[in-house]
Amino acid sequence: MDIIESFKTRLSKALSISGLTQAELARKSGIHRQIISDYLKGKYDAKQDKILKLSKALNVNAEWLLGYNDGKSSNSEINFTDRDIDKYFNNIHYYKGQKVNEMQRKFMRNSIKSFLEIQLEMTKDHNNKKQGD
């Protein structure tokens, strides 16, 4: 199995997508913030126990975090929760130089959640029809 991306690159991507700060990741994972900073700088790679803590805190597959796959298989994709979506949209304050107010953020959050719920139901319906064939 070949490494596709470095650990520091994947950690940086997962951290960015999660919307967490290094300090928040430190609290959530139980790993000191300076150590996380060192991982992101590429000073050293995390040991197995830390990889598991980081992957759990960032809600990603440990194999993906280590850079061993491209994230195309469903078990290695980042799995967003309602809380993740809320956090992401709560941090949007400008779009193309225009201020985004709370009502607009709420609309965006709810639109994305509705879209994803519909997609989930369509996938379930599709899978149920395939099983019935």
C-alpha cells in the first residue's frame, strides 16, 4: 500500500474541514496543542495511539489520516454531523466581500441539511429497490 499524502497534509486537511482550532483539537483528542502544532509542521509523525485519538476527534478514518488511501471508499471519507455543519456555517461571516448575517447563515445551514437528508433518503430508496430486484 502506497502513501498518497503525508500525515501532516492529511492532518491539516482534516483540521481545516472540521472547523476546529488546534486548541479545540487538543481538548477533544487529549493531545497537547504544541504536539499537534509539531505534527502540522512535519517535525514528526504521530504514533499509533495518537493517530487513533486524532482520527476519532476529527471524525476521519485512521488509514486516511496516515495518507494510505485516497478517500474514495466510503469508510474513509470524512463523516459530517449536524454539529459539524452548524459549526462550519456559524464561522462564515463574509462571502465574496459581502457580509453574511445570522439569518443568511441559518438559511444556508438548513438548506444544506435538507439537501443532505433528501440525498440520504434517495440513496436508501435506491438501495432498497436494488435489493428488491
